Amino acid sequence: MNLDYEKILADYERAKEVYKDFGVDTDEVLSKMKGISISLHCWQGDDVTGFEEATKGMGGGGILATGNYFGRARNGDELRSDLEFAMSLIPGKHKVNLHAIYAETDGKKVERNELSIDHFEKWLKWAKERDIGIDFNPTFFAHPKAQSGYTLSSTDTEIRKFWIEHGIKSREIASQIGKELKKTCINNIWIPDGSKDFTAKRYEHRKILKESLDEIFSASVDKTYLVDSVESKLFGIGSEAFVVGSHEFYMGYVFTSKHDIAICFDLGHFHPTESVADKISSVLAFSKKVLLHLSRGMRWDSDHVVVLNDEVVSVSQEVKRADAFDRVFFALDFFDASINRIIAWVTGARAALKSILYALLEPTHLLNEAEEEGDFGKRLALLEEFKTLPFGAVWNKFCYESNIPVGNSWLDKVKEYEEKVLKSRI
Ligand code: RNT
Ligand code: ZN
């Protein structure tokens, strides 16, 4: 589909009138959309491999990119070039999310507890030139010291110390990244700790994790641009019976900590019938900030590419209805190695942005009014009506205004890139 400007504009003008009848100003919504930034995870581009020579391909921690599509980025330059290309197909200005394993150390072996901002120079320079922000994650998996299944909650003091040091180093790096770029940098802690089978010392591991987090968050690090967050999980491959950092654990931790820490909700980290959308307002009542990892579980935490499904839409609607776009950070978290990785990035990012636009276009005031009147039949009927408003025409206008291919014409560009760039990586 290749739409010309006349048609995009005409469709938009008609849609604008329809939304106006419902009391929504689409021009205003489009200008809000321009200020929305999501975090694009670098790890979709290389199947969460990273650049550490010693641990490349080691995997572990229960996260697993399946598939063998050609063209995986093999180094920083390839990954940045792929990301940059993906960003040219995603409307808006977005951040990039890094993991510690994406450090570039010039062939030198640098242990994770010795990392510094210097090892992210290339990423910083690249981001500065493009005026984009960077988020950060310590990497507590794919490492010999994580093979026991425990890191920050390990009963082995040496192992635990190593990971605490890594946690502190990562906060320092994130703080400096934020300062350099003058943009918020979220440092999200996710640890794989847990066990495949029935575990007796659950309480002990959780007490140890609490103490480790206390040490990490007590380290004096400038928080001008740094936002700390912690991510829970229900189970993982190899941690089916016990996950130390459960949702309850982190809720308790964040709400009672003297430090300002956000909760991260990954859409794949809950029981399949649980609604993450409904958790947002509960947590916002107690916590200043929330981080979202948009993902798509398929029967389990499978990290499938995000699509515009009910779950993602409900999440965005909750943020819109709570007027909390300044307190809720959107990040992507999936890894599919079975399809072209750029298609995965672009599809997921566009779907996430579509859900936000869809939510912003919702005539929420009409729902509120119906609720205030106690007319719940009207509320239900309106919700159904909203589903078929001409959202697509506004989305196309957003892409067009952002100088991004409209409709699926971006696919042709990916195919060209595949031929020219990705094929040579075989
Ligand atoms: C794992 C978590 C975590 C990772 C990334 C790579 O289950 O979702 O966020 O996917 O940090
Ligand atoms: Zn996640």
C-alpha cells in the first residue's frame, strides 16, 4: 500500500470531523503524540547475545531467543546501523535501551563489576549526534557467576558481592549516561534468581536479595537523571518452581524503601489471565513512577513481538485515563530470531505507538460522564462504538507528518536493507 499525500490528508480531515463529534481534537492528540517516547530495546537486534567475548552465546537466566533468521547484528556498529534503520521506520523520537553486555571494550576483557561509562562511549556519541536518550540494564545472566541460578540472592558471599558491585556500577553508568545526554536514564534491575524445583530456603534467598538491593540503592549515585526500577517475574525456564524476585517481593520492597524506585511490569511476567493494565493504577497510588516492558506472552513468557492486542491497548488506556504519561515509561521487551529482526522491532514499536495513539483518541470524558450518571449501559455501548472510530486515518497522518513510511510501504525498505546489508552477514 502506497498512499499519496492527498488521500492521507482527505482521510484525516474526515476522521477529524468524526472525532470532533465525540469531543476529541485530533490535531491536539497528534501534537501530544510527538512528545511520546518509548524505549527501543537493543537486544532484539542480536538475540540478547551482547559483545562480551567470553560469554557470547552462553545464554542462561531463562530467557531464550528462538529461531535462526539470517542477519543478526554481530557488533556495535552493525547493531547501531540496524537500530538506526529501524528508527527511520518508526514515527516519533525514541530512546534506546542497552544492557551491560553491550559494552564495547576494544577486545579487552572487562569484568561486569569493572565496567564504566568509558565502555559505552560509542553508544553515547551515537545517541548525542541523534539527540536521543539511552536507558540501561545491568546484566545478571549469561555469566559463569550466574550459573548456580542465584546472583544477588546467592548464599555464596563472593558471588553475591560480585553482583552487588555490578549493580552499583550499572547505576553509576546510567546516572552518567543521563547526565551526558541530559535525558532521563532508567536503570532496570532484573535478576534470573530462582530454582527449577521445590526450594526450601525461599525466605532466606529473599532476605538476602533485600539486603543486596539495599546495598545497591544505598550507594551514593547522582539521581538527577537516573530512575531506578526493579522487574519481577512469575517463572522462567529453569526457575519454574521458585523466582526470588516475585511481584509481591518487589511491591513490598519498593513501597517500603526510603529510595525512590519504580516497579517494572513486563506483560509476559504474570499469570496469563492476570491483567497488567489493572495493576497500573494500584501502583500509581503509591509509587511515583512505573516502567512497562511491553511484550507478548504466547502461552508463557515467550517474548513474542508486540502486536496491537487487547492487552497492550488496555495498558495504554489505563495510562491515558489516569493522565499518567509523565509517570509511566514505555519500553519494549521481546526477542524473535525466527523473522527479520528489523521487522520485529518496527512491528512491535509501531504497535506500541498505535496503542498509545488509540488511547489518546479515546473520548474518555464521555465514559467518565456515563459513570458519573451511573449509566453503565451507556458506558458499555460507548466503549463498543469507540472501537470503530477512524483511528487508522489519524495513525497514517501521524506517520506522514513524522516523515515515516505510511501503511506497510516500510516493508519494501526492510527488504532492500535485507538484500543490501543483512545478506552479507551470512
Ligand atoms: C526477563 C526480563 C528482562 C529481559 C531483558 C533482556 O524475563 O523480561 O527484562 O528480557 O532485560
Ligand atoms: Zn522484561
